Amino acid sequence: MSAEAADREAATSSRPCTPPQTCWFEFLLEESLLEKHLRKPCPDPAPVQLIVQFLEQASKPSVNEQNQVQPPPDNKRNRILKLLALKVAAHLKWDLDILEKSLSVPVLNMLLNELLCVSKVPPGTKHVDMDLATLPPTTAMAILLYNRWAIRTIVQSSFPVKQAKPGPPQLSVMNQMQQEKELTENILKVLKEQASDSILVLEAALKLNKDLYVHTMRTLDLLAMEPGMVNGETESSTAGLKIKTEEMQCQVCYDLGAAYFQQGSTNSAAYENAREKFFRTKELIAEMRSA
């Protein structure tokens, strides 16, 4: 072997091997794998990618014996996949800035609706008709998260979007993009129809004088083990990640301020509401810093 060949072989053998990317189905096979994966400094796939993969697999339609497309089955596999997606979001502490930046409107809509479901919010119930003060803390927080996201999404949709330069046309990619665009438009239509209710829900939240709690990986695991539990740890006043009243009100005030500001173009009184909410946000930030 020549000196050059020996050097090349030594250099190649000394290169660190890139570990293979963990596949989504591996998390179904090993219960403890998700927490191990998320503890890594740079997990691959990244947390938000896992949410997309889990929900994508859980929402795949099935085909019956007559070759007819059926809705995704409500089976154990799909329930676990949805739970895994929720646990990843809990790991990210339900940070809407992170989730909105990385997830599409349809994916985040599915994720937050699943959060409402596990948080005991009856499907089809109008949030504006529910008394936040009497609800379990995790249920109230799930409703606030959903309605904060709803008005934030409406505001974001009003901004101009720079169109990406189209690459070589690929029919499958174009079809997928068109489907996602139509789905996003349908969701936005519903959110806009419910916007006044979402604002009322968030205004009511500003009158709460108690700390709230949001689901963690642990409380979600407990729900999965005992789905019928009513008065257990997951429903107690100290279950989950504590969100202090001031922190919750600060987030809600800012989001309401943005919503009112957007409405100001057609309703001048909304600008005054926006000013009040932004001013209150500034006060709350100062209070939290001095605490």
C-alpha cells in the first residue's frame, strides 16, 4: 500500500460515524425512547419534526376491503402517536412562538385540538360558554392556548407572504402543496368566524386570579394510563407545569393587543383597545421583573 493510500484509509477510518436518524415507528416500540431522544443536545429528528411525523402517521386514511378510502381509524397505534406528539409539545413547554415557526396551520390545528380532547373539553362545545374559573387548571389552559393560537393565526394571515421561487415542477409536490393550501384556507375561515368568541374567551381569562397549569410529559402519561380518571393527579390544582397568573395575563394581553391593532384598519376604536392591552403588557413585564 502506498503512503498516500495509507493516509487516505487512516483519515477515512478516523472520521466519526454519523448515527442513523431515529425513525418515527421506533418510538412506538420503546416507551422510554422519546425522553432519551429529547434529552440529546441536538436530537435528529428535531422535536418539531417528530410532531409532524407522529401526526402525519396518525392521520393517514385507511382503505377497506372494497378499496374505499376511510377516515383514520381510532386504534391504539394512532392514539399513541397523537400522545407522542403532545408529549413533544409538552417538552417544548407549549411555546407558541416555536410551534408556529416550525409547524403548518393544519398540523398545529390538529395538535391543539388533540390537546383540547385530552384536557376534557367536550368536542363541539363553544369555549365562550365555558366558565374558565370553574374548570380544572389544565383544561382552562388548553382552552387559552387554542384561542391564543387562533387569534395569532388570524393576525399572521393578514401579513404579506413572500412567495418562494418555484423549482422544477413535480406533480406530487404541487398536489401536496395545493391540498395544504386549501386545508389552511378552510381552517382560517373557521378561525375568523370564531374570532369574536376567541377574543371574549381571552378577555375573560384576564379576570382570573388563579395560577394555571399546562400538561407535561408526566401528566400526559398519567392520562394515557387512566383515561377515565376524574379526581386524580392530572385533575388536581398542582398537576403539570405551573403558569403564574401574571405570566398568563401578559401573554394574553399581548395577543389581544395584536388582534385589536389588526382590527384598527376597519374600526378606529380597536386602536384604543390595542393601546390599553400593550400598555398593560408592559406593566406586567415590569411587575414580573421586579418580583
